[in-house]
Amino acid sequence: MRKLDVLIIGAGAAGLMCAIEAAKRGRRVLVIDHARKPAEKIRISGGGRCNFTNLHCSPANFLSQNPRFHISALKRYTQQDFLTLVEKHRIPWHEKTLGQLFCNDSAQNIIDMLLTELSDAGGKIQLETSVISIDKPDDQFKVVTNHEDIQTHSLVIATGGPSIPKMGATGFGYEIANRFGIGVIPTRAALVPLTFSDANKDLCKRLAGVSVDAIVSFGKTSFQEGLLFTHRGLSGPSILQISSYWQEGKPITVNLSPSQDAFQAFKAARIATPKQDLKTALGQLLPNRLADELSKEYKLVGRLADLSDKILKKAGDAINSWQLTPVGTEGNRTAEVTIGGIDTKELSSKTLEANKVPGLYFIGEVVDVTGHLGGFNFQWAWASGHAAGQAV
Ligand code: FDA
């Protein structure tokens, strides 16, 4: 029987950060993962360059049933702390937009940095290791893996959410929670493209590849970023962001021309160029392909001089407040994260330890804390991993 102070299941962003911090404190630490390589989601993140944090990270960038839960961990390990670590390892980085920090070269730089920190601190990692059973017969945990039996004082669940199953993602963390009677907030895919089944699906298909800057809203929540038409529906940062808020059966509103009031622009054009066709006027606000398709779809045609305010208002609304109801999302196959997870009521916000089960910790994406797009999810992984790493 191998004896440990800390066993961490999941060698992703949160698990590795927790392992580093615990090992630095002199704890005997092992991280296990069933995958062949560690931190696969870091490797593919940010288009291969890892958007590792965000300069403007604040608690408002996260969704959770308890919007105050994540404040403590994020305060104690900030975006600046992670940036200091990146700079210590001389990893070249840049700010892309909206405070999003990326590696200049490769996300592998971040993985190598974490593995170097772990081995320097004396922590160990073992891959291709699956958990067969977990028990807590006394004040310690007994974990049986496909390699050995392990006895540990602290057990940290850092197995992430079920998005991108082909990368090794599972719902393992929720099973462990159930096993110990710990509540789980229902989960669903987030930061994910939206799909359509009606005429809008065909419209999106015809426009596949077209992108615009847009404001996408659901209820009182709005994001202004890029929007991309795809063969199945809508994607791009603004759509991924709103997918975390969207509720089934309800419409989203898209402003395809955020800097212009289209109705006012058409009225002005009717005075300046009365012979102009509405379709041409649309083309002055939108990419030509998009203007063409919207004009066909909503019959936005005719000489401006012949069109009433009512018709121009309808055309303006099609651009500035286009309402459309998604039928669903692309699901876990492509989602960047999972909304929901371990109920934060069950955890200490300071240490991430389960209230009911001393010694059991949940960190990272498996917890019901989900960040906006832009480096926030990794910042939560670093911060929650760091918080538990100080306590285990
Ligand atoms: P993570 O998923 O990273 O790690 C969990 C680990 O547990 C994995 O190594 C897995 O193999 C292992 N595991 C799972 N089940 C197991 C089991 N039963 N037994 C043993 N091991 C098990 N975020 C961001 O801030 N910036 C970005 O640029 C991106 N980009 C991005 C792109 C794509 C395509 C995706 C899918 C996601 C992102 N994200 C992101 C989100 C980010 O990747 C995510 O929030 C973090 O990786 C979560 O870190 P965790 O450590 O919690 O889980």
C-alpha cells in the first residue's frame, strides 16, 4: 500500500497547480490521470496558444449558483500571480484583445512550466492510471487504481467537466460527489456554438464563413464580440459567451451592426439617395453576402423613396435586433466548458474542502463555477488549485 499525504485525480490545469502548491509545502503528493498525456485541454486551448488568464479578471466574469463563492480563491491567487509565474519561466506572451493573455509560441510552454514546477517541488505524476474504487474506512482514503492501492490523507478531485470526451473528459467528479452524498448542480454544455432547425439553419448554412462584429443578448446579458455563421448555426466569441446564459426555447437577440442605428441610416439614405435600393443600403452596413441573404429572407427590397417608415423600421430591426431561437447547442463534443457541477454550498470557499467529508477537495471545472470566454476558466483552475494546495 502506497502512503501519501495528497492524492490528486486529474492532471489538468487545476490538479497540477494544486500539486505544485502542496508539494512546495513539503507534502507527499501524487497526481494521477487516466490519459496518456497530462493537461490535454491546455494543449488545445486558445487555438494551441493557451489563453492562460485575463488582465481584467473579476468575480463578475463567472457564473455560479452562488455568485460570491469564487471571490475568496480568486483574490488569493490573481491573474498577476499567474503572470509572474509565466515570466519566471521566460515564456513569451502577448495580450490579444480584451485583456486576454496568450503564449506567443505554444500552449505546450504552459504545460512544461507546470511540470517543471511540480518536479522542482518534489511532486510526482503518474499517467494511464485509472481509479477502480475509493473508500474512506477511517480518517484516510483508500484508493484502488489499476496499478496499486493508495492510502492518502487528502484526496483532491480535479477531473474537470465532460466537455470534449475524446480528450479524456468524464463526469467522474460528479460520480464521486454522488458516492459521498455531495450535491451536484445539473450540468450542461457552455461556451458552445448554437444550432437551429428552422429556416435560420438554412440561412446560416448559406452564410457559412461570414463573420461580423455583433452584440448578442439574452435577457439583460449582452456580449459584443465576433459572430460567425456556420453550416449548423452560429458560433464566434459573442455566441459562445451567450450560450452560457441561453435557456432552451427562448430567443436570443443579435445586433449585426452595433455602431449604426440601421433605421436612422435608411431614413437618411432615403433623403440623400432616394433611388437607391434597400438591398444596396443594407450592403453599406453589412458584408455583401449577409446583406443579400437577409434581403431575400425578409424581403427587404425596393427603392428607398417608395418605402414607408414602417418598412424601413422592419429592415432596421432585422439588423439591430434580429431575434432568433436556437434549437440547441453543439453539446459536449465541442463545448469549451460545463456549467453546473459540484454544488458550492457543499464546499469551503477558502479551501475547496467538502463540508461533509473532511479531506476531500473539489477544484477547477468540476465545481459549479464557470468563467466567461477569455482566459477566465484557466484563472479559476489556477486559483482554486492554489487554494486547495494551501490546505491539503
Ligand atoms: P481539465 O479538463 O483541464 O483536466 C481534467 C483532467 O482529469 C484531464 O487531464 C483528464 O484526463 C483527467 N480525468 C478526467 N476523468 C478522469 C478519471 N476518471 N480518472 C483519471 N483522470 C481523469 N479556458 C481558458 O481559460 N482559456 C482558453 O484558451 C481555453 N480554451 C479552451 C479550448 C477548448 C477547445 C476547450 C475544450 C476548453 C478551453 N478552455 C479554455 C477551458 C479550460 O480548458 C478548462 O476550463 C480547464 O482545462 C479546466 O481545468 P481542470 O483542471 O478543472 O480540468
